[in-house]
Amino acid sequence: MKSRADLKQVRCCVIKIGSAVLTDDGRGINRTAINGWVEQISELKSRGIDVIVVSSGSVAEGMVRLGWTTRPHALQELQAAASVGQMGLIQAYEESFQAKGFKTAQVLLTHDDLADRTRYLNARATIKTLLDLSVVPIINENDVVANEELRVGDNDTLAAIIANLMSADVLVILTDQEGFFDGDPRLNADAKLLSQASVTDKALDTAAGEGVGELGRGGMQTKLTAARIASRSGTATVIAPGLQQGVILDVIDGVTVGTLLIPDEAPVSARKRWLTAHLDIKGQLVLDNGAVNALKQSGVSLLPIGVVAITGCFERGELVACVTEDGKEVARGLVNYSSGDINKIKQQNSADIETLIGFVNETEVIHCDNLVLV
């Protein structure tokens, strides 16, 4: 993605909604704002665009329900507030989307869920299935059981990881600011809004500052960090004013609103770097000529029928090399099954997987989204 005009081609977007725009001046969740976002998201879905919502607000809503006026510091109190507030947060989204004819699903995750390769694949498969069913995933951190997530930038970071997870085209971060400025507009009246910048521009770090809101925990620096995380899979980021009327549709329609942070690499090359640079190869799958040609020429998923042998011992979600029968590496990818299970289903039809091993994770050994040619 090189310009705002490219946003018109988006097929999958992650929308992160921050506490500063989600809560109504300390009076709880702003249902009017939620209804406005839901109306816009419904329009995107009618265009065939997949939308994933990452929502803050559980702690803020819990504080209101518990009658607290200042954010607590004790971990157990933060977790209690999140537990209470999550009820109202999801209820608000559910009712609003239901009025538009869409179903929603609550997905609670921690960073550990996405760092573990097996849980990573489980999360991706579930979210993908929800999107295929036209259900809107509402994702939040599982603050009730996590501690490292209750810190500055929690849901900004989570939204970026989800963008990586689902290979989203764009991450839209809705905030109480107009976008990313070249200085802190609260301290510098001459600070100018940046319409567009490269996500790796070092000048952005100085401009970001360290400010945070009263209810939200993330400042502009965490949003910049999130944009850089998202860019690892070629995802662009737009930081935009969440309460501006029609802001989500404006972003996707390429209107100049907020700040567009552009990744340096195209999605395919960025994802290849991410897969090959961040994980160790745990084993090899030896493929027949038909499978090799299919991977090279058509970019399809690897099916069990094309695997003729396995070397090494690995678990579901780990990185393996795909090699020809004479040992030449042609691809790498994250497996949907362990080495033991693949050994049982190799050279068999996908329809027979459940009969052979007693369950089905996926019909593919490696899904094409988790496989890169080398």
C-alpha cells in the first residue's frame, strides 16, 4: 500500500477502538458512538469487506459500574474492573450489531495465546471461521487472567498482532486525536497533523511523545509501535479521530482523514520475512512433484496427499521446510498437525483425516496463508 487510493481495495481490516472515544466522559460506554461505528462497519460488510473489532473499554466500563472515579493501580482491582466491565461492553456491541442483522462473537486473548504457535493457529482458524460465517469478532485482551497486558499500549499492540494474524490490509486505530502530529498538539499550538508517513520514519518517535489518557493507557507512542508491528505483515495503519462522523467509511474510501502510516514492504515479502526470520525450522516435509509444482505455480495450500515423507519431530504450529524428493527446499510454513499425525495422513485424501487420526484441525497440512516460497 503506497497511498490512500489503495485503501479502496481493502478486503480485510482491523478496527481498534480506544477507551477515550468509547466511554462517555466517565459515564460508561458511549452507545451513540458504538451505534455509529456499527452502522459504518455494517456498510463495509455489505461491500464484502471482512472487519475485526479490537475494543478497549472493559476496565473503564467496570469502573463506572463499580462507582470508581480514578483508575486503580492494584492488579487485582484492574482485573476485577475488567471482569465487571466486559459484560456491558459486549452487550452494547451485541445489541447494536443485532439491530443491523449481524451476529457477533466475543474473543478474549492474551499475548501468550498468540506467541504459542499452536494457540496462534487455533486463534487464526477460529477468527477466520467467524469471518466466513459473516460474524463480527469483538476482540479484547483477557485482562481478568493476564497481568502484562494491563500496561500502556495493551490493545494497540493486540490489534497489531491480530492484523498480523489475519494478514489484514489495514489497521484503523480510532482515538481522541485527529491523527499523528509532528509534535504534541496539547503542548504546541503549532504542531501540524501528518497526513501520511512511512512507518519507519525516525522523526515519528520524537513527535509521538509519551502522553496517555485518564481511562485509556496507550499514548501516541504505543500507536506508532503498533503500526510498526502491523507493518511486519505488510499492513498499513490509519490513526484517525474516532468520534468524527463517518470516519471509518472515510478511511476505507481513501478520504484524507487522520494519518496513514505506510509499511515499507508489500504483504507477501513482509510475511515471508516474518515467518523465516522469527522461527526455527523444526523438521521437513518431503513433497511429491505434483505438490511441488502446485505450490510453485498456483500458490495453493499443501494437502496431505502431496506429502511423501517426514523428518524431524515437531508439534502443530511449528515451522517446517518443504523439500523436493531430492532434498531441495521450496517452501516453509506453519503446520496444522504434528509430525506424528502427518505421518499417519501423508499421501491420503483430506476427507480421510478424521478417520485416520480421530479429529480434523484443517483440511490442509499447511494453509497457503502460512506458507511462503523460498
